[in-house]
Amino acid sequence: GQAQAGGQAIAVGQANAGGQAQAIAVGQAQAGGQAFTGDQTQASASLTPYFKAQVAGAYRVSDEAFEALLGRALPESRSLKPYGWNTTLGQLAEHWLGRLVLKLVTRSFSGGIAASGDEALLAMVTRSVVEMPLRSLVLMGGGKISYRLAGALLDTMNGKPARALLRLLSPRVRL
């Protein structure tokens, strides 16, 4: 892809298996020897979120816009279950118990920051919590959450409440 200052040329391109260049263009751009202009309104409209990005706040792009940028259809999404130690707190939020854990951890991590009024720092900490794997919560929790408790949470969210109870009640059981 290419971009020029002043908004003259912005192109997102890729080479296909035959080595031919394909491009989605906004404004005036050239890819593979062929000039594109702003006449390709469908491609231009679908890429609008990338050219009018917000600096602060949530940045959301539709699947259609990302497919236009990627140049192919997105793969089908798969289930996140069974949850594991590398599952992020944001992914665990699919389950009601995961939403509760995410809410409590976010509140704990961002308590003093919210009072300071620094919105950028608050957004960064919140995003960090959402992207944090469950294992990191145990490691960074300062002893508040043990591997046994986190494992019991995983078992419960994976639909194995008996195993979760066994894990909590029997200190010698390592599951």
C-alpha cells in the first residue's frame, strides 16, 4: 500500500497468487500500473473508518470494512470454550462469572486512576485488564487470587461445577 501527504493518494494493495497487484483506492492512487481514482465509491466507502479514525475513545471497525481492507472474507468465528489459562478476561466475559471477574478486576486496577481524571491512562489500564490472560491475574494479584481459585473459576465457566468444588475443597487435588 502507499500514502502521500496531503491526501493525494491512499491505496491499500496486495499481490495475488499470480503476482498481479490488486488495490482498493481512495483519492488517486496507482497500483500494478493501473491508475485508480475516487470513482470506486463502494471500496472507498467501506474503508472510510480507516481514514477517519478517532484518536481517543473506542475505535470500532465493521467486519465489512475490515474485509475490504483484507481483500477476502473473514473466517468463521469459533467458540472460545473450553476456557484455559491463556484465555483473556475479555474473552471470559462471555460467561456471567467472567463478566463479574472482569468488572471486579477493572474496578480494582483503575480505582485511583479514575479519581485523578486522566482519561487516557484509565482507558489504557482498562484495555490492559481486558487483554490480560487469566494466568496473569494470578501472578499479578498479590496473593488475592490463587491458582486453585482461578482453576475453580475456569472449571465453573467450562460447565464442570463438581470439578470446581473438588478443586476448592481438596488441597491435594491438582487438576
